[in-house]
Amino acid sequence: MRSLILVLSLAILVAVEARIGETPIQFADRYGRPKDSSLTKITDNASPLVQGAIDHTYEYRGWKIRAAFFQLDSPAIRMDFQKLGGPGVSPADYELQAIAAANTPPGMSWKRIAYDNPDSSNKGLAKLAEGFIGGATGQKMWQRTDGAILWLRSNLVVRLELAAACEYEAQLKISKEQKARASVPKF
């Protein structure tokens, strides 16, 4: 039931989202056919953008763009942008601004926020130290007025995600923990 509500709420977001909320058909119109191959399938299985989602890889003007969709006709909920120039090629500030501008619907804006890795399980002082170190090493984050996040990861990958992607992953984690607890024998 929660998944259905999440998918329906994402469908409503398509009207107000820019590229992050577009469907695979709209991606193909914008970026060309997906460049999905056996290598990208291995990457998608080993490191999915969103667990259980459908990942597609596109190449566009020197960039590799990975996008995650819950279903074949649903909007993208998470995207990774990476320059194809090889290892060590970091996106410039003007390129980050171009990605942000392309994904800013009318009436919304981005603001710079302190680095806060959502993939980290650190808490308290460890989380604070992680944010300080991340900021010192060039990690950058912005938040859109609707809660979407744009961040430069490892100075190589630009991740753009809707808040719904993080909420889905949190629900998935809770569900897995509940199943694990339920599977413990009653000694």
C-alpha cells in the first residue's frame, strides 16, 4: 500500500518536476536511447541507484547519466551525472550550476547546505566530523525548496535525488529489519 501511495505521489510530481521527474520516454527524447549494456547491468546490480528500481544509463555530450525509475513508465527519482573524460575529472562549478538550473521547476530554488552524507550511519559527533571533513575535501550539497538534494560525491559524481527516493529507502530498511526480527526463532 505504501509503495502504491509513493508511486502515485511521484506521478503527481511529474507535473512540477524538471528532468528529475521525467519518464524514460522523456529521457530518450532528451538524451537518446539508453546505453544499457552487460557492463551497465553488472553495475546496476552491484550498485543500484535505488534498491528495486529500474536503472538506465544515457550518454549525453560527454556525460554519463544514470537514472532510477520505480517502473518503466514512472518518473526518475534519482540521477547520477559523471563526466566521461576518465578518472579524476571533476565537474566544474558552472557545470553543477547547469545541472541545478536544468532541474529547477518554476517557483523553486536551491540553497547550499552543510554536507550531510545520507548514506552514512554515523551519528552525533562522528556525523559532525564527517560533515566537516566532507566540506573540507570539496563535498558540496544543495537542497531544493521541495526537499530534493543535489550533491557532488567524491568530486566525481553529481547525484540528484527526490526526497521520495530517500523515504523509499528508509521504508525498505525498516521492512528488512522487521523481517529479520520476525525470522528469529522463539527460543
